[in-house]
Amino acid sequence: PTSVAGAGAGAATPRPVVPVPGAIAVEVDRIIDGDTLDVVSAETVIRVRLFGVNTPERGERCFREATDRLRVLAGDLVQLVPDARLTDRYGRELRYVYTWDGMLIDEALVLEGYGLAWTQDGALRDRIVAAEAVARAEGRGCLWSPN
């Protein structure tokens, strides 16, 4: 099994990657915003747009919070799973993005109130739309909290 150094700087204990079916594990290079990151695969930097979530753009409410949350969730290694559309109109790779231990980051961002579910298409659309309904109903995160 693949393993990666523990989360955060200075962590010394390797942790096993929990493989997601159909996923490839890649190193995180940098976080661009709440739904876009650069990863390294085969020594090439690739820009990836999370398939299932749309987070606020720069200058909009919750931009910083969503970006910071993606940074924490992604850590230094993510797993990518393709769906029907492989790229967006900007040439970014579209992928569902999972943590090293198998949590769907797209869904987590929506469930925690940092992004909106992508409703157009996608194999996991219904699951992520349901997460948005919970986040809205419970006033979660910076998007749905009453303050």
C-alpha cells in the first residue's frame, strides 16, 4: 500500500492511504482557491477543479474560508477520480477529490457550508446535493450561518 508522511509539517509517522476505487493518488502542489488545486502526477503539475462543488470566487463572501478549508482537507496528498467530463472550459482537469483516507472533499466542503453542490451532472451529484440541503437546514459554515 502507498503511504505518505503524516499530516502537517514535522509529522513523522507514515500513514497508509485508504484507496478509493478508480482513484489515483497524487501529491498536492498548491491550493488555488476553494475548488481548485495544483497536483503533481508523473512529475507534471496539473490544475484540478473539484467536480462536485462550486466555492466562492475571490472577493466574494467565504472565499478565504473555503480556500483555507480545502488546504486543510487536501493536506499533502489527494486521490482523484474522473467522471463523465474530464476537463472544464478553462482546461482544468475535472475530478472528484478524496483525502488520503478516502473522504470526499467535494462533499465535505458542501456539508460544512463552504460551497454549493454542482447540480448539472456527475455520478455523485445527488449525494452532494443532499449534503447541501443538510448544510442549509442546519445553518452550517460561512455560507449558511445566520451571522
